[in-house]
Amino acid sequence: MGFFNIISDKLDIFIRQFGFSSSSALLISIHTISPTSSILTAGELLKNGLISIKECLLALLIGRLLFIIVMDYPRHSFPFYVSFFPVKLAFKLVTIEIIINIIITPILMIIVYFLIP
């Protein structure tokens, strides 16, 4: 069993409670690690009819939020800001960006959920 399948199985329990398929859990887990790969996977899932457009967009938004919190800010944004600003200021800037993303992503998800049939 592969790494993405293990993550997908763990996410599947939560995803099914919201009415999404296991393909969404797979897409979220892939996007959390590699956003580029998730876009390619999403295209294949859509092409084969395994996932709806709404489900695909919502899964990509959830995956984006997880990617930003888990991978992007600790590995890229924080070191980038530290190279320009003192550590305390860099930490504050990254924290503000995380809070903004945590607020905006659910708003985007609500828009997608209600505007796409």
C-alpha cells in the first residue's frame, strides 16, 4: 500500500461525512504533498468521470490549505521572510498570511459549493 493510499484512507473517514467520494480524499492527500501532481490527477479523475467538477474544486481548495500550512510556510515562506526581516517580524508576517488563508479558503469553498451545480 502506497503512502498516498494510507493518507487517503485516513482522510476518507472524514470526507465521507461531508458527502464526498474517496477520490476527493485521494486528491486532497496528493495536493497536500504535491500541488502540481494533484492538478494532473484531478484532470484524469474528471476525464474518467470519477469526480464531479464541484467535488474536484473543493478537494483542491482543501488540499491547498493543508499544503500551505504543512509544507509551504514552514519550508519556503518563513525562510524567505527571515532573509529580509528580523525573525519576530517574519513570524508575524507568516502568521498573518496563514490566518488570511484560513479565513479566505472556506469563503471560496462556500462560493464553489453554492455556485457550481
